[in-house]
Amino acid sequence: MTKNVLLVGLKAIILDQVQKNLDVKDVRLFTGSSVEDVRAAFDREPIDMPIDIVIMGAGLDIDVRLEIIKLIFSLSETTTVHMKDHASGPEGLIPFVNAVLKGLIG
């Protein structure tokens, strides 16, 4: 079953680059970089195609990250949220995404 994954980061995340490097192929990716983008991603999804997983980069200010988490949990009882560390830098995004998705959906 295809999982809807929202990637949230400070800088634009290039979907094609992430998609090509994913080890898990049965996902549909969305991106955003703000609270408004996250709300729009949840608003645009039909009830039968919810955002299943949110993976957040470390570049956003902690207050923005917390606001996004609060929003997600107010909009969904089933979405999981995963936050990347600062230490691995931007090059750590794809390995982190792969690790999360492998752990959740194999």
C-alpha cells in the first residue's frame, strides 16, 4: 500500500533527487518548508489518502518545528513525525529518510 510522506525542511527539498535515492519505492512524496505548507498538504489530501509520515529536517527553527508538530497532531491521530538531527547535515537527509521509511514500511 502506498504511503504518503511529507518532507519538511528549511530549504526546498528536490523530490526527484530524494525519490531516485529511496530504498523504499511504494511512497508518494510531498514537500513543504513552513507551517502553512504543512497545513496545505493535510488539507489537499482526501480522507482516504492521508499524510502517513512526516519527516522533518533540522534546519528549521525549533519553535517552528514545534509548531508544525502541534499542527500535525491536531490534524491527525495516525500520522507519525520524525525529526532529523543537525550533526549529519544536509547530506544526511536521504540516509535518514531511508532509515525511517525502512523501519516503518520495510
